Amino acid sequence: MNHVELSEIAAYVDERISSDAVSLEHYVTTDSLLQNKAGREQAQNMPPNKVTLIKYQPGDVLVANIRPYLRKIWQADCSGGCSADVLAFRARPNHSPDFLYAVLMQDAFFDHVMAGKKGAKMPRGDKKQIMRYLVPDVSADKEQQIGQMMASISQKISLNQRLNDNLESMAQALYDYWFVQFDFPDENGKPYKSSGGKMVWNEVLKREIPEGWGIDNITAIATIEGGGTPSTQESSYWDGAIPFYTPKDASEEFIAPSKTVRNTTPLGVENSSTQIFSKAVFLTARGTVGRVQMPRVEMAMNQSCYALCPKESISLFYLFFVVRSIVKALKVKANGAVFDAIVTRDILSIQLSQPNPSVIELFTAKVTPILMRLIATQSELEELTKQRDFLLPLLMNGQVQVKPQGVNYHFMEYKNP
């Protein structure tokens, strides 16, 4: 199969727009693009001063150019502006924007960008080298077919992500209603505080809490465990079957990804200070501080994270939301010469209200069906993502053929390479 350079089918967007003309909803930064090709979330803030942004439009493909190994990419479905550290690609005339998206979604593309990176601590891609990436030279019809197939899979992934976002929002709202607003069901099934339940002033928390509740730090409900990294000089410790969780793998998703940047081996775990975690809540403690996730499969963890393990009779789901509730306070405490970081004493210094065990048990019963559905959907999402990443290179090198059937496209046959 013949190939052409990426510059033959795409160009960098050079249109500009003032930040004053872009809403927060349509502003894209490297931080608002999500890791592992998961699209984007809304940016937290607009630039503090008026600046010129890159003006993107529907169909353009936006790629974060800082730390390319994080594989942050999104195909725009609206118009807006993005920061200078985001590369905006636009398909040239007579080329398919969906095909361009499929090309740039490949792991091979991000590997190419990393091969030409500049900088060590905060690597970024070389714009000239990026445009030398080799792309299959296929007909316009074939571009359309490949692009539409990938768009179909991406839409299914997006639907699952939105469902998970809704389920997580439901669970978070329930936690806030019960443990922040204190409107958990009283003995008559009515909202405690709103129905006149007795509240008492707590001098440590500087607020009222329900009568009978105590205060303590998180060790009342969990143990705090650290991680470690096997020697990178020992090849037998790496590329095994045990996912190895680090801040590079962390995101805002409820469940930690089963596929991590690196995997370790039983020998690596045995010869380091890490351990295998299954029932735990991970909290990133260095670099990107305050990401909170739960592992769906057994995995090890490095020293830049903490694992909070629930004590007997404490719900893992309840602990997750408690840990998430202290993130804002932890970020305030984060400091460091090179990276922001928190230490164990920062976690221990935060005092929390301690509900009656019966309230925690009832919350667990209510929230478990919601979160079990979320976990199942996350599993489906990971399977779809696996299918996409498996099919992409096969489609690009011609090993899988796409044939039209009505308005749909299906992968029909394999060809030997």
C-alpha cells in the first residue's frame, strides 16, 4: 500500500479568534482534553486576559501537544477557540474529516509524535515532524468508509460515556444530599434536616452536624497505604500482566482504566514496596493532585499515589465519595519545589463528620445498584475502545475491508498482510 505524508491530507488551522468572542463551553485547553482518546470536558476557566485563540470548526481534530503520550484527542462538533498548546487539524479539500480523525486516533500517530518530541519534563510535539506522519494513500470512497466506521464506534463510546456521567452524577447528588445537606432519611423516612432533625454546632468543623454524629479524620473509616516502583533496570519486573497505576493513568473517570501506561510482573511486586490492590480508592498525590478513582481489576500502584482501603463494615462506594469530598482541601495543601504534592499528614489533618453506621449502610444499599450499572457500562466502554484500537491499524493497512450495506458499514473480511 502506498503512503503519503499527513500534510497531504490535512493542515494546521491558522484562523484566529479573540477569547472575548468564545464562551467557556467552547473553549478548549490541554487540561480540558481527556486522556486516552476520551474526548473532552468543559474547561474550568477562560484566559484571565484577552488573548488570541485558534478558531476551530465542526469536523476539525484537536490534539493536545503537551505530553503527547497522554493521547488527548477530540473531533469538534461545534465552533470555538483553543489554546496555543492544542493543535487543530483540518482536512484538506476532497479529504474526509472523519478519516483524518481515524488517522490521528491511532496509537502509531502518538508514538510518532513522541519520537520527535522536544523537552523532557514537559515534552511537546514538533509541528513539522508531526506533519511527516505517513498516512495510507486511499481513494475518497475508502476514506469515507473508514471514517464513517470509526465515527460509528466513537458515537457508541460517547453514548456510554454520557450514560456513565449521568450515573455518577446521580450517585454524587445522593451523597451530597445525605452527607453535605444532611437530608438523609430519618426514622420516618423524611429528610432529616429539612424535617426538623436536631442539629448541633461543631466547633472543629465550624458548622452544625446531626446530633449523635462524631468527627474524626479519614482513618476512622480507612487505612492509608502507599505504593512503590519496581526497579526500571530489571526487565523481568516489567511488561507483565499486572496493571501499574500512576498519575499518568489517572483521570476524572469513576473507575481506573484497566489498561495502564505500564504493566508490572509478580516478581516486580515482590521486589518493591508496592502491593496488589483490589478493594481500594486511589488518590493521586504528586503532579496532578487529587484525582480519585477505584480499580475495577487488581493492580499495583506507584509511590505518587495513595490507596485508601475501607475498614471492615465500611462501604467502598461510601469511602470513594468521602475521599472525593476532601480533594479541594488537599489541593490547597499541595506544594513542592518541582511538582505539587501532598503527604500523609495532609490527609490526616482534615477532620470529617462521622455519620451513624446505619446511615452509611442505607446509603450503600441505595447507591450500589447505580454504581454497579456504571461499572458494567465502563466495562462495555473499554471493550468498544479495544475494538476501535484493534481495528484502526488493520483498516489503515488494508487487512480489514469495509463494505457498504445500505447506509451502514461493517468490517467484512480479513486480508493477510
